[in-house]
Amino acid sequence: IVSHRLSVSFLMVQEYLEPFCLSLEKLQEVSARLKRDFSRGLGKHSHHKAPVKMLPTFVRATPDGTEKGDFLALDLGGTNFRVLHVRVVEEQQKVLKMDSQICAIPQDMMLGTGEQLFDHIAACLSDFLVSQDLKGQTLPLGFTFSFPCEQKEIDKSILIRWTKGFNCSGVEGKDVVKLLKEAIHRRGDYDIGSVAMVNDTVGTMMSCGYRDQSCEIGMIIGTGTNACYMEEMKNVKRVEGEDGRMCINTEWGGFGDDGSLKDIQTEFDRVVDKMSINTGVHTFEKMISGMYLGEIVRLVLVKLTEDKLLFKGQSSEALKTPGRFETKFISEIEEQDNGLENAQNILTKLGLKWELVDSRVVRLVCDTISSRSARLCAAALATIANRIRVNRGLDHLKTTVGVDGTVYRKHPK
Ligand code: BGC
């Protein structure tokens, strides 16, 4: 009787989850649309309106492994803000020595003024330099700034728009490197050398490429999602010159912002978009990345509970509260060995009365939402790999993808 009840409710739940299950044909269609959007983003006259921005990065080569030196680095735009001191020593066979410190960015600062944000960054860097005994030195600095920027040069980069819950005033449309330098000068207690600004996808490709020269794609699946790759200069119409290559920051998170993904968006995706602080933008990102996955799962669970397919129809305050089902729960619930037990503990903490079948259904929901995320990333990655292959006139391309991001690191599958 128990197993009969289980399979009946599973069948009914599966119907609700159907819209999240994308067939291979659908994924190929999605890939074909992205391919077209890549061309629009690269075009001299079409890029202004293109949902996928294809931003030149002014990075013209991947590392060859001989790089060396002493650098500072800032990393802003993921789960944490980090300050680092990196030493690259060629003689010792690519030894990377790294000290780092994580600084919290309080929620109200993410929504405050740009000046407050950059003052905070400059203060964190100052504390770090003191702790590392580096204040007297003027080291070059790599600034990983993980938001879409119209890059004018490697050290001049205009923020197009905030994403991932940031919305500081007075930064969009401004040169972010300049804002950082100004904040440091306002303090006047230390200085930095030349600055190179990169997107996190580019930083990931470069650091992976330092060890593996066949790495020419970088991908992030974290709080947000995005990828970059090495494009032929002759196709980068916005930058002078025909020779060689340049890394392009695709900003694939914006895919679908012109409505091209309407057919695969579910009612839950639409609610997530509507409730976000950037409605109508980063459609693709909102189906994939860590900032949104937990919330999609929560909305599905709410609906299943309302329709009496979960918890005997009894919800809880926590389940009804946006943001309370965290993305990290998905990873915990999908763990191979302890997943069900984790699910049960999480449901208890959310104030829900569950039976075995409920924990199984919750696990199925998590698996469905994260599988969709993975498939969409795979389709988009295949679009990039195919583009590089065709660019080079090859039948077959062998390449390496550098990947990072909290979802990628933490999800068990
Ligand atoms: C940003 C990208 C970034 C990605 C991953 C997106 O929201 O627009 O610039 O690479 O998140 O961090």
C-alpha cells in the first residue's frame, strides 16, 4: 500500500515538473537561438540592442605558463568579497602562493551608494595590506569585478548594469576602475600600481589556462552564471584590428531578455523574475544560478502543498517566506548517501510535518530544478565550443573549460 501511494503521488508530481524537463531537441533549439544571439552581440550595428552582450575584454591571449610576479587581487561579485596577495613563481614550477581574506558586504551596502561600497572595498584592502605587512609597496592589482561592463581598455571599464542583488547608486555608466582608485586616494594611506580589470569568467579561464594551455573557455555557475571564450579578432567588429584573438565575455545571463526563451519559462520562473530587483533582465541566469534556484524550488513546493500533494496540504510560515529555501539546501538534499536524511532535517527546520513520501518528493523537485540548470549550461557551453570549432575550420575541437562558482563547487552532481 505504501509503495502504491508513493508511486501515485510521484506520478502526479511528475506532471507538475514536466515543464522543467527539457528534451534534447528543445536544448538544441535553445543552442541554435543562442548561436544567433552570439552573432547579434558581436555585430557592429546589432550589438546595442542584443540581449547577449558579447563584450570585448581586451585580453588578447591566454597565459603561456611563464608569467611571474607579485600581485594584489580583489574579487567582487560572488558570494563573498575577497582580497588576495598572489605570488607567481615560475622557477619553482608554477608555484602560486596565495594569502587571502574574506570581507563581508552587508546587505544594506549592496543597495547603498557606490561611494560607500568603494570606500568599504578600499578599507578592506587597507586592513589586509597591514596584516600582510605590504603597506609600503605599490603592487599591481587584478580586479575581478563580476558584472557586465563595457570595457574600453584593460583598466577602463564602464558598468552597464548591476546584477545578482547588487544595486548601488551612482555606479552604472561609470568607470569602475576610476571609482576604486578614487576611493583609495580618498584614504591616502596606501597606493596601488597598475590595475587590470576582468570579469570572473575571464579570471577563471586565465587561472585555469596557466596550468592547461588548451583552456580557452571560462564558465561560472555560482550566484550568477556566465561564460567567456577566445574569439577571432576579425569577428570582434567593435575593436580595431583583424589579427589574433580576444577574449569575449558573453554575458549569457541576459539570454532570453528579448523574450526568446518564453517557451521554456515556467510560471515559477516568471514569479522569480517579477519578485527580483531586476525584473525583465537576466532571464537565462534566473533559470540557472544559485541566487534563484532555491526560490524556484520553494515556489514549486508551495504549489504542491496547496494542491495537497505535499505535507497533507499543511504549509508553514517559513515555506511561505521568499528566500527561506536556500540554494545550498538543494545540494544537501541531493547528496548521494545522506540526501533523504538532510531533506528531513531541513523540512523540520522549516516547520513542516513530513512523511517519508514528502522527503522523496522534495528530493525529486530539487533534482529536477538542478538538472534543468545543468542542461541549460551544457547547451550554452556546446554553443560556445561549436563556435570556436567553426571559427577554426575544424571537424573536431578538443578544448578545456575552466569552471568555478559556488553551485558548481557545492552541488554533488
Ligand atoms: C554577471 C556576470 C558574471 C556572472 C557570474 C552575472 O550576473 O552579469 O558578469 O560573470 O554573474 O558571476
